[in-house]
Amino acid sequence: MPSVHIKKNDMVYVLSGKDSGKTGKVLRIFSDKNNAIVEGINFVSKHTRPNPQKNVKGGILPKESPVHVSNLQIVCKNCNKHTRVGVSVAQDGKKTRVCRKCGEPMDA
């Protein structure tokens, strides 16, 4: 299975869908399904039943739904633009993610 180019706590830009053009922080990655939950993106309505024991009120609540990672691009912290991700290999064999626009490493 191919690795996902996005990690938790990355800032991402949405390329397509109803929230295209928005940016948000990645809250969770599902690498087996190639999906990610992004803060403030792709809200759906979740119908909940009231549960007094857990102190949960019933009703229709907005909830973030997963977005496929092919619709997301990382926002570079240095140049502040959304970009593709390159990989550079150091002398000791460690791989680091690199911005394709400015060439700076993304992993601090």
C-alpha cells in the first residue's frame, strides 16, 4: 500500500469538492482508506439520540467527515503556498518531505 503524503497536524488546502479552496489542519489520518479528517472541512449532519447517562443532548449535530487525500495538498510553512511534496534522502538514509516550490524541508 502506498504511503500517504500527509501527516497529522499538517495544514492542507482542499483541491476539489464542496469545500474547495479552503484550508484546515489535519486531525486524523486513515492510511488504510487514504482518507483524512480536516478541521472545519466536509461537515455532515449526524443525528444523535439523547442519552442522559452520558450527558448527551439529542438532535442534528454537524460533524467532520473524511476527505480523500488525493483532494488535499500540503500548505508549506515557509512559502505559505499549497504545493506538492517531494522527498529528499539524507546521507544517513533518512527521508524528509520537501516543498516543490521553495525547496525547503517541511518536517521541522
